[in-house]
Amino acid sequence: MGAALAMAQALGIDTLIAAELLPEIEAVMVRKLNEQIGEGHG
């Protein structure tokens, strides 16, 4: 989380907003990654 917030700050994104959105973004990323892994082994 710290690295993501540092990246947001470097990009000029409000870190409070980034901290609010990161859990949702992470959930989508994990879901999509799991779908890709499932397709590769199916």
C-alpha cells in the first residue's frame, strides 16, 4: 500500500482518494488475474 500511495503522490493524485480507491482496484486486479490463471489451466 505504501508503494501505491507513493506512486499516486508522484503522479499528483490525492493520496486520500487513492487510499479510498486502492482496495476496490486491488479486488478487481485479483479477480482478473485469477480469471487469467484459470483460463491458462482450463
